[in-house]
Amino acid sequence: MPEVDEQSIEVEHVAIDLERSLEAILLVADEPQSLVSLATALSAPVPAVRQSIERLVADYDGEDGGVRRGFELREVGGGWRLYVRADHDDIVRDFVLTQNPTKLSQAALETLAVIAYKQPISRSSIASIRAVNVDSVVRTLLGRGLITEAYTDSETGAIHYATTELLLVQLGINSLDELPLISPLLEDGADGFDDIFSTR
């Protein structure tokens, strides 16, 4: 009977635990996470995190005879984040629109207005304008297909958001140029908002 290499087994268990921990973090992360930030969060060496990320990517992609998942782990802007695979975008969009047709909350409408008038705009800039945390609202708007990730800043890793064609359809307009001007809608004494929303 062959000897059991207890050290190898322990190393394998540690690697599996690290992968599960990475999955848990990436599942709730709204922004791409760098290897350093993931390693810091898990108190793990960066090389070990890199190897675990590579194994997760291979697993999700169905390498080594596995099943290709409906989501993927993608490196964007110097960080890692889970995404729905592009070939499932239509399915997810249809599901969200048909299964979750509830009206948007006031917070979602206000956030959507900020994005519409200031796009492309980062989540931190939206939060600064609204003076509240907008993470869950942005997720909702993404899920509804009303906004999209326009690009990721190569220096900061911040995702910038923009509205989609679906929003134009929902509003019954042909372009963002048809949005009403903000200035006439502001209360007297609301100086300072002009530089936030421009004159639109």
C-alpha cells in the first residue's frame, strides 16, 4: 500500500480553501480586484493567489475535460472580476426584464439620472454627487440593462458607466440630446449644480 504524503494533502487542502475564499470575495465584488488586494484580504501570498486564480479560470472555462460555466473570471483593468459570458447576455437580459419588472426605486431613478447626464462616470463619482453608497443601485441598473460598463480606467481600475439603448427606448427618445435641460429644474439657490450636470 503506497504511503500517504500528508504534506501534499495539506497543501492541496490549503489551495482549495484559498480558491473557495477567492470565489466568495469575487462573487460580491463590484469592481475588479487586483492580486495584491485579494492577497491582502485573505492574508495569502500573491503567488498563491495568482495560482488559485489561474486554476479558477481554467475550471470555469471547462479545461481538463470539465464543463464550461455560464460565467467567467476575467482580468479587466489590472484586476479580476466575475462576468456572465457574452453568449448568455441576451438570456440574462430577457430574464431580468421579464422576471423582475418592478418599478425602479427613487434611489435608482436618481442614480440613473446622474449617469445619463454625466456619462461616462465612475461609481465613486456617482456616490460623490448623490452623497450615498450606490453599489446596490448600480447593480440593479446593470441587471435591468439600463446602464453598461463603458470602460475601465487603466490607472485606477475604476469602471465608468454609461446608459444603454434600452434606456432610450424606455424613455421614448432617440438620443440623449433629447433629455430635458437640468438648469431650469433646479431650485433657486442651487448654485454649484451647474458644474455637476453642466447645462443639460
